[in-house]
Amino acid sequence: MAVQLTARQLGWLKGALFLLALVPLARMVVLTVTGQLVEPLEFITRGTGDWTLYLLTVTLAITPLRRLTGWNWLVKLRRMAGLYVFFYGLLHFLTFLWFDHFFDLQEMWQDVLKRPFITVGFAAFVLLIPLAVTSSNGMMRRMGGKAWQRLHQIIYAIAPLAVLHFWWMKAGKHLLGQPILFACIFAGLLLFRLKGKFAKAPKLA
Ligand code: HEM
């Protein structure tokens, strides 16, 4: 049965999810400032990376879930989820720039070029920027729906790059369980979305 929400309920849900998405960050801050971590820098770099990946999964799952359940209001949560992907991705990048390179951009750039798993993570992050910048209703109007949609298809490149980054990093440590899991989830979600797209395409005469 399709669950419908009133505008007020949706507002509450959005507010609750907004706060919920800040919990991982709050936890990282509390554990760091109270000195409960053995390796705080590593914990923060990895924690922000993990949450970028988890929230990317949530964002990609919204369209399939909406189609399967008929809960159309889910689409109203997509922008916030996507902006949180960018937010945690930015924190992840900044922690790398700060803790690994003390804001030395030239040194960071050398590292990006030298280590393939970082090259790929960097590419995924750079591709997230236009999506975040054009996420507002105003930008969508200015660009026009078609161009906006075409641009937002970059997500089909971002998702594999993000998994490859994770995979490559863990491969060095022979820990491929989680990367394989995420590769399967992302492949499933992207295929579901693509299937819907082709099903909607007009038939050629
Ligand atoms: C969409 C963008 C990105 C995603 C989804 C992502 C995700 C992740 C994940 C899941 C991890 C592993 C955390 C763990 O061990 O549990 C990680 C680690 C890491 N990422 Fe990213 N990342 C992204 C972008 C970047 C960028 C832009 C950089 C730097 C330019 C970067 C540098 C690193 C580093 C240095 C590590 C830690 C490696 C280690 O501790 O050995 N990532 N990332």
C-alpha cells in the first residue's frame, strides 16, 4: 500500500533525517575531543569516507525504492541525501588535505597523481561538485529540466569511481569483502535505474 505523507509530516521527516545524518559527524567530534581514539586522524579520514559511501548508497536507492513502493514523496528527500554525500565527501577530502598534507596543495596534487586509489577518489569528488552546485530549484529552472537531468547522470560515473576507490584501498590490505558488497549493491541500483529509463523511452516506429 502506498503510504502518503502530508506536507507537515514530510517537513518533520526531513528535519529528523537532517539531524540523523549529522550523528556520525557528532560522534567523530565527541570521540576525538574526549581523547577516546588511539588513531584519531585515521578514524576521521576513514569515518568520513565510509559515510560518503553509505549516503551515496542511500541517494542511489531512493529512485528504485520510490518505483517499487509508489512512495512518491521519497523524491523530496533525494536532494538532501545528495547534499549530505557532498558534505561528507568534502569533509573526507579536507581531512586528507589537512592531516596528510597540512594544506600544501602542490604536495596533495602529487599524491593524487601518484596513488591510483586517491586519483579515483579525487575524480569521484570533483564530479560531485557540479551536482551539488546545481542542486537548487533555481539552478534546475535556469538550466532547463533536460540539461539538468543530463548533467545529473554523472552519478552513473561517480558511483563506480567511489567503489573503485574503496576497492583499490582495501585490495592493498586483502580486505575485499566490503568492496564486493558495495559493488554488488551499486550495480543492482544502477541497473534498476537504467532499466526504468529504457522502459520509459518512446518506442521507435
Ligand atoms: C565520492 C568520493 C569518495 C568516497 C565515496 C570515498 C570513500 C572512502 C572509503 C569508503 C574509504 C575507506 C574507509 C575505511 O577504511 O573504512 C576511503 C578511504 C580513504 N580515502 Fe576516500 N572517498 C572519496 C573521495 C576521496 C578523496 C577526494 C580523497 C583524497 C583526495 C580520498 C582519500 C582517501 C584516503 C587517504 C583514505 C584512507 C586510506 C587509508 O587509511 O589507508 N577519498 N574513502
